[in-house]
Amino acid sequence: MITSRPGRWDRVADVIVVGSGAAGLTAATLAYDGGADVVLLEKAPLIGGTTGVSGGMPWIPLNRHMADVGVRDSREEALTYIRRLTLGREPEPALLEVYVDTAPEMLDYLEAKTPLRMTAGPTFNDYYAHLPGGKLKGRSIEPAPFDAHELGDWAPRLRTSPHLPWLTLAEGAKFLRGEDLPDLDLAARREAGDVRVLGPALVAALFKGLLDRGVEVHTSAPVDDLVVEDGAVIGVRSSAGLIGARRGVVLACGGFEWNEEMVRGFIGERIEPLSPPYNEGDGHRMAMEAGALLGNMRSFWGQPGIYEPGFEIDGRPVPQMGSIRSTPGVIAVNRHGERFVNEGATYQDFPKVLGTYDPVAVDYPNEAPHWLVFDQGVKDSAVVLPTVLPGQPAPDWIVQSPTIRELAERIGVDAGALDATVARWNAEVAAASDEDFHRGTTIFEVHMSGRQPSPQGCMRAVSQAPFYAVQLVNGALGTNGGMVIDPHARVRSMRGGVVPGLYAAGNATASVFGPAYPGGGATIGPALTFGFIAGRHAAAQAPKDIG
């Protein structure tokens, strides 16, 4: 941290935005529209942050697109649902109401003032739609496909996602409903024509809005320090120079999942990031140096993952989403060869059981390694990964054996234990009742299918040789602990009040939902909303004389 005003600034702006994901792009948009001179700084060579490799779907209660799918919503229902999930563990309870009240306004503004257009899918449900206030569709919305040719020379400098095919989530849901295989020809045509979907479409549409406004953007421009004078943030030091901020600095530079020291110190267990390898806690470090209050630091956005040899983002190996775990006929076992979870639990809830402690055995029985075990029937019908489709031979990195006992030996678990686990599972399938972990009882197990969960629909025997095992890792889409913010997205101070001149949004902040995840886009919805609030409030401040 620089604690005195520099003798000379390389550039002076009104508002500096650090980061170019959903939060940063929205903050820059609102700051500019509020009359501010804006500079956006992105650490990576590509625009988009974690949003750029995501599904791009914000979770927004009371959004106007819900009417298009025949769903009504209310403030009371939304808050009832959220509070049922957060269980009082949200870092700042007042922000729940701020979110519910502001998110629809934010969406209407962005659709009116930028090229962003959103739609509501016909079957994308809240992840706990069976709970009071939950909805079977409408709150999770997705961006319309965006022709990246509109970006001109900037198009190759925006992220695309290696995790997801170039299909909308509504199109992908057809496969989950059993209507058809993924339309890979359509995906290939979109990729060839650079028509972006999902997170890349969201980023492209918002960034096109910044290009239209003429906002100054720097890539490969990491920010190393805040400039603080008399406790107030007045600028930053970055590779783009010393830049002063007359009205405010917005930290929207992501989480800390790629910082092993921070992960060890705050989360306390190993996580495997699925995000671009630039989320190293830069914003957290700078905010702590400025006296920021932190919250929710043990939490992360979980996504059980599968490593495929050669799969990388920006030259770093990353796992892919292990969504096959919830397929009927797939069981998850720990290093003892025993099931330990409802395999169909949400990707945010699944990792929470990995830290279970057994005080009698003095052990964490669900620590890595974990394995997904399935049979030829699943292999013939399910997508293991986007590169491992039904009907294709299993690649060498997927373990395959003619018997369960031999499979156990190959993956290093007790053969008798795994044999007994599979036998018990098959008996429970025959009885249509999972007495251990209750498969077929939660709405997420039939996510986007339009069906209601049942044991018969969510359970299938593991019985058709050969048998397969894939190692599952403790993946993370990002961390969700960070700066605690107030209703104006100002960073709160450890000493009370706020850190003057400092704002934050996105994964740099303590999630408004705490450790909970109401539905698809529970990361992006708040990122957009508090980026909207931060940019608008910062632009409205009286400019400081910073020389």
C-alpha cells in the first residue's frame, strides 16, 4: 500500500475499476453513465474474468422475463426462499433485501442501455425449488447469443469457455430431458462463426457497451497497490502506471482460489480451480492492507471436477465440471470404498461433506481421493465430459475393469468394501429406496428436466460389465469470501464505518448469500447487481482534489 500522494500521476480518472468480469464491466458502465471518467484495468490478457468461462446465467428474483414463462414472483417469496437457505449465515443480513430490491432494476437498466439481452428458460429451476418461496423456472436467466464480430479487433481478446459447448442452456436441457443428443453441429457452426453463448455472450454484450461508450480499457495490467491518503483510497499503482481516482476505486478482481497460501490459510482444504489462473487474491490483499473487514472466507463456489489430460486454461491444467456424478447409475465413493453423499446434490453442497470429521476415528474420511463408479450402461448413455460422449470408446485415463473387485484394486480402495458398497446400492435400487443418502428426493437431481424427483427416476443399478471409475476432485468455480460491503457497495472497515473511496463487487466480496447458492447464477446475479450499485454510487460522489 502506498500511503502518501505521489508527486505525479500518470493518469487521473474519476473512477477506476479493477477487473473485467460481470461485476467490473457493470460497474464501469454505471460509472460512465453517471458522468465519470472511467479507467478499467484487467490483470489477464483477456477480458471476461471468471464470468467469461461460466454459464453466464444470473439468478434474479422478480425479473421481468419470468412472465414469459408464466411465473409470478414476489419480494416476500424471494426473501423467504433465500433466508431458508442462508440459515442466518449471510455476512450482512441487510444486503439480502438490497439484492432482491435492486437486481430487477439492474437488469432492466442493462437491457435498455447496453446490447445485453436475456431470456428465461422453460425448465431451469431454483436449486431448492421444493422449499418455501422456490420457483420451478424463471429466476435463472441466460444471455441471448451474441455475434462477436460486433467487437471488431477486440473479439479475440475476450474469453470463451473451454468448459461448455457453444449451446445455450435451454438447448443443452433438451439432452437432460432425454429429447435429443447435444446439437454438436449447431455448436460447431456457432464456434466457427464466433456467435457466443453463455458467459462469453454476457461478457461480449457488456463489453460492447463499454466500447460504444469509449471507456478506457487496459489488459495485462495487474494492480499491485492502492494509494491511500489519510485513510481514503485515492488511486492505484498498476503496470499501466500510477492512476488517481477522484471519486472511487472499485475492486472487482475475483477471488483467491489460485493463491495456495490464502486457500490453505482461510479455506483449510485443497481446492482445484476451474477458473482462469489470475484469481490470486490481489483485491483481498490490497483491501486488508487498507483495513477492510472480511467475511465468509472459508467458503467457495464448489464444482466437483474431473481432470482430463491436456485440458488447460491459459496454460494451466484445470478440471472440467463433473456433472456426470448425478446421473442415475453413478455412485461416488471415498478412499475407503464407501458412498458418502447423495450424488445428485447441488455442486455447491456436494463439497461441503468432504470436510466431515469423524471424532472417533480421528479422521476426515471423505478427503481425497474420491471416485465416481459406473457401468457400461451409463457409459453408453451419458456424457462423461464434452469430449467423452455416448458410443465413444473410453479414453485410457478412465479406469476400466471387468469386475468391481478388480476395479477397486486398480483405483487403490479396499476391494471388499467397494464390492459391498455396490451390492448395497443395487439392493436399494431394487427396493426403490436409498436409505443411506436419499437419492430421488431433491429437485436438483432432475434439474432442467421438467420432471419431479423419484427414486425410480434417479437410481439405477451398477451391474453391466465392464465397470468404470473416474477420479473426482474438489473443484472450485471461485472463492466467495472477501470484503464485506455496505448497501452502497462501499467496503466496510475493520474499525467501523467504511474505507473511504473503496468499493467492491463480485467474488472479491463476501457473498451476499454466505455459503448458500439459491440457483444457477447465484454468483453472477450479485456480481452484476453490486457492480451496478458500486458504479452508480462512486460516480455520484464529489470529486476529490488529488493533484
